[in-house]
Amino acid sequence: MSLFSFLKKDKTPEKPVAELTTDIHSHFIPAIDDGSQSMEETIHLLGQMEDLGYKKVITTPHTMTNSFDNTPEIILGGLEEVRSSIKKEGLSIEIEAATEYYLDDSFITRLENKEQLLTFGANYVLVETGFINEPRELKEASFLLTMQGYKMVLAHPERYLYLLENKLLLEEILDRDIILQLNIVALTGCYSKPVQKFAEKLIDMEAVRMAGSDCHNMGHIDLMHEARKSKYWRKLLQLDLLNNSL
């Protein structure tokens, strides 16, 4: 061995990764939540997603009692209108729809009444919670979803202060096989530096199984471009993500 061989840089090639071609969190159906507000805006955003390399999006408008009282009929009806416009405009990107349920008493009631839920992939159900306090419904919802054959996907866990401050709860969530869906734009620090650091920690832990744009508008598209400059973008892509299997 050369005396100076230890000074040589490791030239081991980087592990090849697959680029994301399916997005599983966005708000593209016009005027039914706080995302796109017109079909023109939706088509523009979808064109931008196509330029980013996405071949398919599973859009997930909010379902939140007294704020966004969406139903499967409203969402799926809007989906068909978007599909018609995509075809008319000559875009090649595919679009499906589920929803982002807000985890509260109303959601528990849906589960207890065994109402139809909008799912994607292998019976995945996307849910979000409040950002500050641990919702008392979290564990009950996880149990009921599992008992009914669903798989809970927790949207943007990096944004939840109660998870950042409670390592044991994070471990319990992972033990329950709740799937964590990271918002890609969190890697830019757009929410806050602590959120960015927590997102990076979740990637380092290999706890993230899905990645989403959570795209509402052009500002998020710009952040998606910025996020791809982060060293954690490549680390994210090296994880065993489920996106491209959907």
C-alpha cells in the first residue's frame, strides 16, 4: 500500500437511485380546497410537474369538517373534469385522486360508521393532524384503519411539533407500521429550520416511505426545484420509497 494511499478520496460510485415519477400528495382539483383555484392554474401546475419528471400524480384535496367538506363524489367528479382538460391540452401526465383526511372526531366517526374512504395504491389512506399537540385520536384511528384493512399514511410528519419533541411517540408510530410521507419542500427550510432538520433526521433514520410535493401553487413548484439542490434530495431517493410502485 502506498504511504499516501490514505489521502486518496474514496471513489466508490454513488448508489444508483430511481428518480420519482409518481407524486402522492397535492392539491390540483380546482376550487375545492386551498390548492388550485381554476382549471387554468391546474393545467399549468400539472405541466410544471411533468417538466419535473413526474409521469403520474395522485392528487389529495383536503377533507376537513367545516372547512373543506369534500365527499368522494365531489373529488372524483372534479378528477374527471381535470382528466378531460389534460386530454384537451395534450399533456401526457396521468392523474388519480384520493384525499387528505384531517384526523379529528369526525374522521373517527367515519371509521366507526364504516363510511367509504378515498384510498390510493394498496388501500393507503392519507391523514394529517394539527401541528402542535398530539391528537388524542391518532392511536384509535390507526387501530380502526388497520382493523378495516387500510394502511395509514401520515402526511408531512416533519411538520408536527409533537413528534419532534416526543421520540417515544415517533418510535410507536413506526412500530404501528404507519407510513411516513415527507414533504419534499421541507428540505428547503421553507417551513422553518427545525422542520428542515427534523425532515433530514427522518431521512437519516430511513423512516420515510413516501415523498410528496404537497403542491398547492407555483410557489411550491419553485420550492421543488430548490429542494433538488439539497444533498438530502439524493439521500431521500436512496430510501425504499413506495412512490413509483403506485
